[in-house]
Amino acid sequence: MSTTHFGFQQVDEQDKARRVRGVFDSVASRYDVMNDLMSLGLHRAWKAYTVLVADVRPGQQVLDIAGGTGDLAEAFARRVGPSGRVVHTDINEAMLRTGRDRLVDAGLVLPTLVCDAERLPFPDGHFDRVSVAFGLRNMTHKDVALREMCRVLKPGGKLLVLEFSRVAKPLEKAYDWYSFKVLPALGRLVAGDADSYRYLAESIRMHPDQEALKTLMQGCGFGHVDCHNLTGGVVALHVGIKS
């Protein structure tokens, strides 16, 4: 039996996707509110920076993986215009449904698809941009998912990975206190679920740091990878260009 990590626990690989799905089923309806509270609104600035760096142009094809409640998909859709297309995907149906409803309320009807990033149902070399925000750390086989993202990109296409990362040393103690004391308490008060937010804090610690993720992306077909540290390394944006 192959095992992997689910937060700080070791679980059967086959069981991880089910457990992650349970976490996001639990928090989907309050996800945006919790993001604002957890990050003090900074997640909006991190995503705006990602959209800026993506440099999406009218007519382009964009794939948003782990697109959740649709904020990145909405921003990209307004940039590709009527001649382009943004495909909004997530492995979690509850999150995707929440995002689809939000997009429709914003006047956008996008292709919306439940799919696993490790088995993307798209042809080779189809997209100009692929994005994944706060989703890579929940994937069981990150290397498999990254190779799939590379496969569906056009040569010279750009992958944007926005993810929690390793904070600067002076911030570590305060960040640990916030992650393991404040976040579960917020989760319990606002979403009625402390355990899911405890898992989210643990999953951040198990995710590759900035250099490790850069090396992993380079090994998965991205010839050039830049890393942008945001908010003292709380979050990092990795940008990979397909060779």
C-alpha cells in the first residue's frame, strides 16, 4: 500500500483525494468569507498580482485548475474577451458549483468542468495559460499534475502556481501561532469546522518550499521558472514557461 501525507497524517494514497474533497465540501459555502478573514483580505492582492503577471491577451485560451469559487477565472475571462476562452475546473463539485453560480451572477458563462489535475481531459498544446491558485498542495502526485499542466500548454505557454510557501525566518514563530491557534478558531466560529482549517495549516507545512517547487517544475518540462515571494514568503507565485 502506497501512502502520502494528509496534513501531518500518513494516509493511503487512494484515500487522500476523498479526504481533501471532504475538507472542501465542508468549507465551500463560506470559502470566500474565510479567505478574507484568514488573509486579512490579502488573497485579493495576491490573485490580482497573478493576473498581472499572467499577461493574458484577447483571444487566448486559459485553463484555471482548482478554480474553486472562480475569482481568477472571472479576471481572466474579462481579459480574453469574446474571442478567447477560460475553462474553469476543480476536482471538488461543491466548490465548482459555488464558483459557477458566482460567475453567472457576474454575467459570465464559462465552460465549467469537474476534473482531476493529474488526468486533464484536454489535448496537447491547447492552452496559452494555465493557472492553479492554492490547489497544488492538495494534490497527491504533484509531479504528475505539473506534467499534465505542461502537456496541455502550448510551447512558450505560461503556468502560474500561486501557493502558500515558506515564510521568512523572522516571521516563523508568529506565523505558526497564527496558523495553529487562530485559523482553527476562525474556522470553528465562521464555518463551523475547525478540523478543515487545521488541515489547511498542516498542508502548507508539507508543501515544497520555494526552491524545491522551482526544481520540481523544471523537472516537469518547464525550461524557465521564476519565483515571486509575496508578503514575506507567506505566499509564492511560481511562473513556468514551457520549453
